[in-house]
Amino acid sequence: MRRTPARRAAVAATVLALLLTGCSATDDGRDADGTIRLRFQSLAWQKESVDANKQLVKEWNAAHPGVQVDYVQGSWDNVHD
């Protein structure tokens, strides 16, 4: 499956929305060195979608060393746990 600019933009917007939501928590989420660490849980299950999400997180982490994202692959089986 080809990655279209619209698809990449939609995935990037989703990641950004989740990152901004994570920033609203009461715990500031900073590591000892001051780096902000966020967790992004993806419920994507298609290989292309999982790969695209992982690539976006990798690109984000490279571009934003002070705000790092940990990718967590979730499952629809335990989404409400």
C-alpha cells in the first residue's frame, strides 16, 4: 500500500492530538534529565498502519529530543483494561 500525503497527514494529526492530550496530565512526565516522555498506544493492526505509526514516532523523536514518545502496541482485546 502506498503512503499518500493525506494518509501521512492524518496519522501525524492523530499522533499530535494524542501528544497534546498527554501533555495535559497532572504529572509532568519528565525523566531525570528533563526530557518529557509520553506513551502513544496504537490499536492499529494492519502491518502498513503499524509500520507507519512506528515511523512517525521515530521521526517525532528525532525532531524533538526534549519530548520523546514511547510507542506501545495495544490490542483490541485489552483496550478497556
